[in-house]
Amino acid sequence: MDTQSTYDRIAAHFAKTREYAWPEVESFVSDRSAARALDVGCGNGRHAELLAERADSVVGVDLSRELLRAAAERARERGFDDVLDLVHADAAALPLADDTVGLATYVATIHHLSPRDARVRSLDELARVLAPGGAALVSAWSTAHDRFDQEEGFDTTVDWTLPGGDTVPRYYHIYSPAEFEADIAESDLELVEVDVSSGNCYAVVASAHP
């Protein structure tokens, strides 16, 4: 299943349903700031907008060109386009130099990557670009969500319903909390804090590199 074409197809409708930042992200950024911030899987830019209030510059990365267009439009309308650079790229191959990001969000994106190696590689990439003292928030859908009745992590598809009734299947890897922690431990990230909230796993992480 091609994640890029899937999200390009649903981008316009998807962006309209993603107006507000998640409370967990608001809480994470509330007492942090940086010269440069990064939003991996930025979608329509709702969390990049939050980061723009806390950083001198923000890089938004997404695999969907149509969602990047939605993010650019949001940035223009809300006046943070002067600090936002949008880049078409894969989360497992970030086009940024080492140690250049002080604050990052990687929210509701890692669960779209397959296989596990790609997910861990994306975490390694996040670790690579994080500067010493930098922090990031990573989240993924979890088996703790009410809609799931399994305890182990698993692959599935979750349909997106477009106006008119067409459904578009989206690949997800649903993490168990233990598996989520294990993938972070396998990566070059240092786990600072982990929690489950609203059916999602959340981790505050830093680069384990000195």
C-alpha cells in the first residue's frame, strides 16, 4: 500500500478534519523552545504552527505533496509562513544535517511505516538530527485504544471515508506499549518519558549521541 498516494488522495478532506493541535503536543512544547524545530509527518501544519511559536525556524516534512500544499496554505493564512520550510521527504531519510534540531514532533506518523526496520530507521534519523540538549515527542496508535481488542502489536488497515462515501484504506502498525518502548530502545534515541493517552503511545525522547 502506497502511503504517499493514499494521503495525496485524501489530503483535502483530511486537512479539514485536523484543525487543532493535540493537547499532548501543546503540553510538550509549552515549556520548550529552540532555534530550529522539526515536524516529521507535518500533515496540514497544525503542529508546525505550534512549533513556530517556540522556534526561530521550523521544517515540516511529509511524504504527501498534497498535505504539504495544505500546510503551506495554512501557514500563509495564519502568518507563520516566514518561519516555515516544507520539504517532501520520507521520515526514514530526513534531509537535514546532523545535530541541527532543538525541538521536534513526530506525531501519528511512525505507525504508517513498514516494516519494523523502517520504523526504527526513522527513529534513528530523528536521533541523528536532534542537537545535544534537544527533545522530541513521538506518538503512535496503540493497542490501548478502545477500538482494538488485541494486546500484541499488529498490522492493519483503517479506512478513511471521503465525502460521497468512497473509502480509502490506510496502512497502520498498531503498537503495543511494550513494543513502542522496545523500538525506541532499539534506536539511537534516549527515552526520557513514556505514557499512554487517548489511545496513543507518547514518548519524550532525546538523542543518545553525545
